[in-house]
Amino acid sequence: MRFSLFVSLAALAVALLSGCGKPQAMPEVNAANCQIDKIMQIEDEATRREFGSRCSRRPVGPDTLPANPKKW
């Protein structure tokens, strides 16, 4: 009885700790990588959120503005 309980608890601990792996490397923040389809390809949710946040805070300058801005 005790042995099966010990084995069950050990298996549970291994299962819970196996998900604690190394986070996925974050790609470079640039116009090509900050497309929504590229962001959604990042599997690790924490990395995806951080990368999306960094993409939204990219500096806006002459190089990042659209070629034909809309005239309102």
C-alpha cells in the first residue's frame, strides 16, 4: 500500500516538474518578425506575450512609417 502511494506521488511530481523547461528564445524585434502570424508561432505563452509587448513599443520613425500614409 505504501509503495504504490509513494510511486503515485513520485510520478505526479515528475509530471508536474517536467513542464518547467527552458523558455523559448525570443526572436529579434523587427518589422518582419512583428507580424501577427509570426508572433502566434511562438509556442511559449510568456515569451509570446513579452515579444508582442516589445513589438507594440517599437520606435516609430521615417523607416517604420508606411510609404503611403492615409490622408484623413
